[in-house]
Amino acid sequence: MKNTFRNLICLLALIMAFSCSNSSDDSPTSGPTELPDAIRASFEHTISPSDPFVLLLTNTTSYYLPYTGMWDYGNGTTAIANGTSVKEVRYDAAGRYTISLTVSSDGITNTMSKDIIVDENGICPNAVCGSTNATSLKDAATTFSVGMITRDSYINAGGKHTETLKAEFNNLTSEYQMKMEVMYPSEGNYDFSAGDVIVDFAQANDMDVHGHALIWHNATPSWVENFAGTDAEFETMVEDYITTTLEHYKGKVRSWDVVNEALEDGSGHPLRNSVFRQKMGDDYVKKCFQFARNADPDVILFYNDYNMASSPTKREAMFNLVDGLGDLIDGVGAQMHISYNGPSAANIQAVADGTVSRNLKLHFAELDIRANPEEDPNVSSLSTTRANAQKDKFKEVVQIYNAIPLDNKFALTTWGVRDNESWLLDFWGVPDWPLMFDENYNKKPAYTGFLEGLQ
């Protein structure tokens, strides 16, 4: 019985095999003339973040059999593809170049070609020259200011830093030197010298200045933290400081962050228990805004804080604080210390929507976009893939900001010129490349992303 069953199974298998070999297809049965899964050449290219005349080429061909490959760079030179290793090719002369990758396996050959265009500024992104290479950020952003941070030492040193500031930006912010710790180092003694260098440079080059920041718990001088007088005397001292500072810069500084980062990150995001809250009460933020408004009725006043996009609960707490300030406040400063992979566009848009709905100005402040949020200490350079992802995030942020109503626009400020000067390097202790210029002041894909966000 078992043998009979086994014989039936074998007979059925033979019948099926015969049927498959005699299908209804009338084509010859001598076999295909090429592989059923033919090899296809594939490669990616991007402009070097450190040299706009250098193209980075990556062979992305994937095939299950061994294959050979050959590059034709379009400039009279060729090279072996060498698997997935990156090829760096320099194009010094302006013109159009056709780049080809030809791959072969088991007698099958396939070629992929792409064109690039080079002008006097380098390789044109997406083969589009002029608008993205020659236009400065400040000229392209016609409806809001493009801001950058600086220091008095950078200004005094001149060189590429000041050249870049003058070429690309029209709104300056002091990175640290217009805070209480620097401007009011000891009781009764003010020192505006560092801030004056920045303000004088801005005025000489037709730039606005955004003051940052009058009150910040992390920039409070020790004598204020250990104030020996009464609470009433403390409040009088704070009023004198705000008044003296705003009067000193009246007509020279367009706007101020009155209070910076007053909210905790914990549950409910209450006010930080800073010395200002301890001695002036829970309404100290409103008092400081009132002091500033009294000192300069024309200056634009902001409340500034971080994680507005990444934390909906903190965003809600911030707007509740802002709502309590009434007509003393003119705008919201939303710090944009973000990453290439977050927060989402929807959450960034929520910051814009909440500000616009309150008829306030919006400052996308402190923009930098981490390329290494995984905090990998072993990464040694900005990869092409990550540079392009960062570019897309810059574009996304600018698109969202550029779409808000004109009356709500103020400025979009990037927190640093060059990657190697970013505060993030020390803060996180890992390599990163979060800005629009590399350490040699060369424009990165992120720069192009900013411009594309305006289109």
C-alpha cells in the first residue's frame, strides 16, 4: 500500500513537470539570451561639503553575481568602480559633464549616466546654477531677517568670519556677551564693551541686532545669586539693570529676549526656581517685561525657550506663560536645536500655528540641526547620506517659517557659522556637523536646503 501511494505521488510529479515544460507560451524553449535578473548600473552623487568643485560618487549597484565596473567622469578620465567606495572627482572648468558608470557580469553590460553643470561657483546643485549658488541668504529671504550669532573676538579678528556675516546675514545676535553675567559683573558696575563691538559692527554694515538675553538663570553673576539685600531691593536692582541696559542700546538694538528658558522640563513645566522667582515672585517674568517696556516702548520684546517643537506639553506651558503677559510681549522665540530626524514637521508647524493665532511675531531662534544625534563617538566625517538628510531638514524648517503671515515674521537665526565652532560639540562630547558652513567656511548642502526652503 505504501509503495502504491509512493508511485502515485511520483506519477503526479512527472505529469506536472511535463505540463510546465509545455506551457501555452509559443516562444522558443532554448533559454533566455540574458540573465532573468539583469544587472543594472546605479550610482549616487553629491557635492562635497568641504569643496563645491568636488563631486562625491558612490557606486550603489547591487547584484548577486560578481561584476566589474568602470567610471567615465566626463572630463577625459576613467577609473575602476571599486565596489561601493566613494570617488572624489574635481571639476575646475565651467561646463556640462556627463558621468557614466558601466557594469558588466556574465556577458551582460549596463550603463547609467547623469549630467552635472559646473559654473564659477562650483558644481550646481541639481544642475541648477545661479539661484542656489550665487544668491545670499539675506537676499533670498525677502520677507524676514536672516540671523547669525557672533562674538566680539570674532568681529575683532575679521577675516572669513566677518566676510561671511556681511555677505549672508542681516541680523546679529551676541552668542553670550549681552547677558547679565557679562554686562553687569558686579553691583553698580556695568560693562557693555563686548556687546558694543557687535552692535557697532552691525550698524556699520546695515544689520539689525537682536539682544540675547536680559534674564537667564544660567548667566546670572554670583553677586546676584547671593544677593544680600531684601527682596524689594533685589527687584529694584533688576529694574535698574534692565532699564540701564535698554537705555544704553536704545535705537541700536531692534529686539530683546527679556527672559530666556524660564520653564522647567519636568512634569507640568513649572517656572524654574531661580533666584529671580525666589525674590520677585511667580510673576517675575511679567515684571521684567514691564521694566523693559518702560525703558524702551519701541523695542520688540520676546520670550525665548527650547523644546517648543519636540515637547507638546512644554509648548502648552510656554503659550500659557505668554498669554499671561498680555500686550507686554511682542513675540515668541522658539529655539530650533533639532536633529535631521526630528522633531516632525507637524510639531514644528504647531509652534508656528500657536504663535500666529496669538498675533505675535515668531523668531525661529538658535537653529542648528544635529547630524549625529545617535551620539556615535566613532563617526569621523559627515556622510553624503546624512548631509542630504540635514539639508532636507533645513529646507523643511525654512519652508514652515516662510509660509507664516508677513505680520508674524521676524527672523530665522542660525546658532553658529562653522561646524567646528558649534556649542553642541562640547555639550554632547561627540563629533557633529550641525551648521550650514564647514570649518573652512565652505557652503554645505544645508546651505542649499535653506535657499530651497524659500522657493
